[in-house]
Amino acid sequence: MTQACFHCGLPAFDERFQLEVGGDAKTFCCVGCLAAAQTILDSGLGEYYRFHDPDQTPAAPPVNQRDREQLALYDRDDVQADFVRPLDSGQCEATLMIDGVSCAACSWLIEKRLHQQDGVIEARFNQTTHRLLLRWQRDEAALSNLFIALHSLGYRAQPYQADAEEALRQRTGRRYLLRLGVAGIGMMQAMMNAVALYSGSIEATYVHWLRWTSLFITLPVVSIGAGPFFTAAWRSIRARSLSMDVSVSLAIGGAFGASVWATLSRQGEVYFESVSMFTFFLVLGRFLEFRARTSVHASSNALARQLPPTCRVRDGEDFVQTAVRDLAHGDRIQVRAGELCPVDGRVVDGESEFDEARLTGEVAPQAKSSGDSVLAGTTNLSQAVEIEVTRLGADSSASALSQLLEQAASEKPRLAELADRGARHFVWTTLVITTFIGLVWLWIDPDRAFWIVISVLVVTCPCALSLATPTVLAQATQSLAAEGLIVTRGHTLERLADITDLAFDKTGTLTEGRFRLIHTEVLPTTQFDATELIALAAALEADSDHPLARAFRDAAMGTPLPALSKRILHPSQGVSGCDNDGEYRLGNAAFALTERHDDIERPGLLWLSYNGTALAQFQLADELRATAAPALQQLTELGLRCHVLTGDPNPTPDIRLAALSLNGDYHAGLSPADKLNWLNQQQKHGLQLAMVGDGINDAPVLAGAPVSIALASGTDLAKQSSDALLLNDQLTVLASAVRAARKTRRIIRQNLLWALVYNGVALPLAAFGWVTPWQAAIGMSASSLLVVLNALRLRRLS
């Protein structure tokens, strides 16, 4: 039986990765998890595993010398100038973004491990934003050592630099929370007083005192909680346009003014509790709208933040470390193996292979030699090359991708435009009806006119209408969060209920996004066994960061590697190395073999040869996620068509997809712009699509899709561009989300129908003077309560 990795929870297939924990032998899925666990235990932090919730993500490999050299750059003053803040007494403070965090136990581990480091004064981690506030004594601790301490645990850290736009969003969010707090507290206190007033069991002496108390309680609610409504209504009127804020302001202001007059004159009824409740729920709805509307704006800068801040630029015969922002067109930089290319350029010396998965979404590396172009954000996998800078700043491919994302995110959905037009008609209708009723009662009975107008305004306050959608969405969102799907935008569930098609990225979404050695065939021409052949292949790939090389090294973990000399990378072909008697080659058939063999064109097949004679066949594959097949089957049963959009240039569908319930199209070789164009074409034909992806290359189509879902294991840019985030990588949750969205739509329609029926019945009653303001307030509250109770049915999604 396959065991689960003790550290991350993934299947552990190799029992060689074991460690004794608490007297028991624990199995791990890879050397990264094993090394992270060893570090945790050696640091005396084994308590971490009491609370740890495995996140199905393997830990990063152990910190090697190359990592240490790269992290040492953060000790330079010119690099720290961009994100480190000097304090008094030689202290420094920095905010870091931490990747790889899965649960509250991770927060505990990060803080405890950093506090063990010399010179660290404070380390506070925010589980929600994944930001670490770090304060240390500069002369006692090198910043690179603190980065290494985090990396050794499996967490990747990078500087965080908040721009002015994000700071503004944070300030606005805090103001919303203040308004919610004031309105919520005021609502509770005013309703307690209202219960006493309406009970009729208190002496008349205390009635006036309770009214004045309610007035002072409600005054901050109106001034702080509802203040922005009045400001927005005034701006709307000055612009000769009517918005929902006009109707809201008239209702709140009218009810509050009438209650103040009743308190001062000791005549009539007071409605402070209704004013407070109405304000609280309106602010809550606006807060949810604010979060849905502004979260996408932070995504356009995410790609730029991933690029390295420094690089090695040619200075005569040598290379010197220079800030990327000081580069100019025509400069020549050196990108060493394992480094990210910071700019767009072309190779002028050397040859290597680059991982373009950040931009194309595919793990297959691309060979680069003299004259070939290299894009910013791609990783050099093999050996150092010299690159001439061709594009910088706004002209770079990274900037173009961000602009494409921003363009897709800025397009206003058709449903939002319809809602805006409907809101304007609703306000006009409400004001016209209320004005007409007031004029009629001024002619019939002037003494009753004001209170009847107030009753009509309270009745027509869109409280139940405003709650009909957000309360249902809030409950559905909470229930889906328990299943592992985080909804990040308010329109997601509404649109998800209408989708007819789902489009999946392949690599990293339907597949795990990393290669594994799945089969070794030992040929009759060799005297080696499978273990020895895998060790030979790993020895040839010992110095490479190629994804296939990592697969061989993982498979050979724990096995001594033979000594080989003259190891050479041959881009797009393979690697070679020699012993005392001949040459080993690992790669495609044309490179490794002198004779033709059957099945040499099979995808994912590599050959190992000695002096041209085949020794073994290795089959590697980027494995499908275990939940891909049941997820696609459930989605098909729901009547949805499932498509695959991939940057893989092979037009023939992956053979592994044949076993899946893929009832849609397979499109290969697509760039980010191609994916977005395909999406737009499908929408023109009336299809409603949801996009599921994980890479930076998926960000534009995720931002442009009616519904977009990103995997938590994906890039930050993809997650920030999405409408929902799948935390546990369980693709079957997608079918649950569709079912929940359809149930949500049914309940929303029920709530809207009830709200319309209520207004249709209550408005004539109030207009005829048969409903007093306090009765209208009770009716409005009861209507709102019914809407909330109906929304609570979504606690169960089935």
C-alpha cells in the first residue's frame, strides 16, 4: 500500500526516503521533504508536526551552493535599498513574501525558526497575506542567512514592495472595517432599546430617556457608517445623475430625521434601529463589492516582482554585478545555470536550454544558441550564456503580458452593465412613486403626509433586495471554503451557474507539472541492472537543472553514482559523458543510437547508450493528477463540455488524456494571447466558459474569462487574476462548485421574488396610510430576516 508523505501528504513511492520521528520510521515523497523534516527536527521544532496540515506540495530541494551565492546578493547595500528600512540602533526592518505556506502550523514554524537565528529581534507572519515582517540587528545577522534559514524549511522568500495603489486599497479596506464596526455595534444597541420601547412594559418616564440614548447611539452610525452614502449621493446629484446612493441617502436621512424630530417633540415614533440595521447591511454589501472589484488591480505588477533585481553585466573582460534598472540596450549580461533572465535579449555566446514554463506553461525546455531570443522571466537550465539586451521596461515581454492582463480585466461584463441600468431605473421609479404619494396626501391630509412618505421610503428601501444576493453568496462562499475552494470575486458563483464549457490548462492543472521516471526497460545488450542504469543516467545529469535531470536524480536517490568525465550538454538532443573505455549518451534516439530501434519516436522516451549501443529505455511522464479523471467525469455528467488549452506544440492530444472524459476540443501550441483570442471567439458564439489554470501564461485568459479558477500550487499572478482559488488541488471540487452555484442561483431567485412580492404588497399598504413607519420598519426587518434564513440553506451544498 502506498504511504502518504509525512511532511506534505503526497504519495510516497520510495521507501528509501525515511527518517525516524518520535521513535517511528516516517516515509517521505522526495529528498526535499526529507531535508525539510530533518532541519525542523534538528532545530528542536518537532512540535510543528502536531498541528501541521499537509498541503500536497513537496518541499523545495535542499539549499545548495548556487542558492547561497544568489541569496548572498541580498546582503548588498544597493539591493537592500529597495526593500529594507533602516531603524535606530543599527536595526533593519523588511517585509517579505513567503511562498509555500499551507496552514497555521507553517506560521508557527517560520516565526520559531527565525527567532532561533542570531540577531533576529522580531518575526511576525501574516497567514492571510503570506507576508513576513522581519526586524533584525544588521551587525549580528546577514539577511542572506535568514533567507537560507527559511529556504531550508521548504519556504521561498522574496522582498515585498507595496506600491501606492496597494497602500490606497489597504486604507480603503480599513475604513470599510471601521464603518462596519460602528454600524454593527450601533445596530445591536439600538435594537436592544427598540425591544424595550416596543414591549410596552416600561414606565413612561424611561421612554424619553431610551429615545435619547438611541439617538446618540445612531448618530455615529449615520455620520461614520452612512456618511459616504450621503457624499456619493451629493456628487451624483451635482453630476445630474441618480445612483442607488440617492435612494439610500433619502431613506436613511428621512428615517433618521423623522426619528430625531419625534425625539425632540416627544411625538410620533422613532426608527433608530431600522436606520442602524439598514446602514450595516448596506456597508457590508459595499465592502464585499469593493473586495471583488479591486483585487484584480494588484496582479499586473506580480510578474515584474518575480524578476531578479541584479544581474552580471560585461565590463571589459570580466562580468560585474549591476542593478537591472541601470542596464541599457546593447549591454551584454551573463545568465548562469539556474538563474532567471531579467530582460528580453538574444544569445550572443554559448548555448543552453531555457525553461519557459512561466510564460508558456509547459515544462519542455527550449534550446537556445547564438542568435536565438530569450525572454525575461525564463530560467537557464544548463550552462552559462551571454545575452545582449534588446528590450527593457515597458517594451519587455513581461510588461506586454501585464498589459494584456490589465486589458482583459478592465472589460466590463454584460451583466454588470445591465445591473447599472436597472439600478438607475429603480431609483427613478422609487422617487417618482414617493413624490406622487406625498403630493396626494398633502392634498388629502397634510398632518399625515410626512409620516406616510417616511413609511413609503422605509418600505421601498431596498434592504431585502440588497441582501437577496450578497447574503446567499456569502453563505455559499463560506461553504465552498470548507470544501477547499476560495471565491475571490462576488460575481463568480452567479456566472459559474451559467457556464456551458470548462477550459483547462494541461501542465500543472490536469497534470502535476513535474516529470517522473515511470518505467525503465533494460535491453539485452547490457549487463547492468535497472538500478545501475538509472545511476548512470543520474551521473550524466548530475550538474543539470533540466526537469528531466531532476527526475533521474530523484529516482537514483541513495544510490552511489559512477564517476564520469567530459560531461557535455547537447541542447535539444541530450547529454554525454565518458569513462575510461568509451562514451555514454542519454537523449533522443537520433543522438544516442547508431542503429534504429522500434518505438524510437514515442513521446517521453529517452535512450541510454554506450559507444552507440543501446543499454536502456527510460519512459518519463508528467503524471496526471489523481483527481483529473473523476473530476472530468462529474463535470460531463453535469452537462458541461471540457476543453484543453496548452502551449505544448504537439497537435496530437496527450495519450494520457484519452482515458479522461474529455468531450471538448484540444488546442495545442497556444501563446497567452492565443488563449485569450480563443476565449473571446467562443464567447462571441454564445458559450459561457470557465477557465482553470495555474501558470503566468494563463493569467490573461484567467482575467478575461467569465469565470476563472486557479490552483493554489500555481503562480501568484495566476492566483491574483482568478475569480476563485482551489486550495487543495482536488479537481473534483470543481463539480461541487458548479452544483453549489446552481443551487445558489435558485435561492437568489427565490429571495428576489420574495423581495419583489413584499415591496409589491407593502408599498400600496403604506401608500394608503394603512402601515405606520414603525410597522414598515418591522416588515422590512422581517423581510430581510426571511432572506437571510433562506440563504442559510446553503450550509449544505448538496
